[in-house]
Amino acid sequence: MEWFGIVALLLLLYYSSYLRKIKHLEMKVKQLEKKQRGATYMSKLINSLVGKQCIIRSDSFLGFAGKTEVSCKIVDADDEWLRICYTEKKDKKVVKLMRIENIDAIEEQ
């Protein structure tokens, strides 16, 4: 009976290290997919627009602005995310995060 517990513990330890390896491989695959899609190149272009006023067109804006495009200032950007600031009705400033892959077009004003 003791041997069964020891074997179960060893299998559990092996399985936990196996999960780490799988997560590491998933991250590598995700990076390769991004490079293939050109997301890295797009994020470099967006980094040049940080601090500028732009019009962003995206279907994901339907959820938080009620329209498909918004005039906003790009506050910050990285490889996956974009932080934007725009003004709603009644001069209410809103800061939102959105994924770069959800952007259809960006036009500098």
C-alpha cells in the first residue's frame, strides 16, 4: 500500500513538470503564429502612433461605444494590447484596452 502512494506521488510530480513543458510549447507556437500573421509588424507601426490622435475602426467598439469607429488618442501599445483614451458624451474621458488583432483600420488625424 505504501508503494502505491509513492508511485502516485511520483506520477503527480512527473505530470506537473509535464504541464509546464506543454505551456512553454504553447507559448512558442503562439509566438510563431503571431509572426506568421504579421502582428509583430503591426504593433511596431502602432507604436509609432503612441501619443497621436487617431480614428480606429473596429467591430469590437460596438460593445463599448455603440459604433464601429472612434476618434481617440493612443496612450500606450505593446505586442498584443492597445490603450486608448477617448471622450464620450458629456465630456466623460474613457480609457480602454483593446487587442491589436481586433482592429480593422487606423487613420491618423
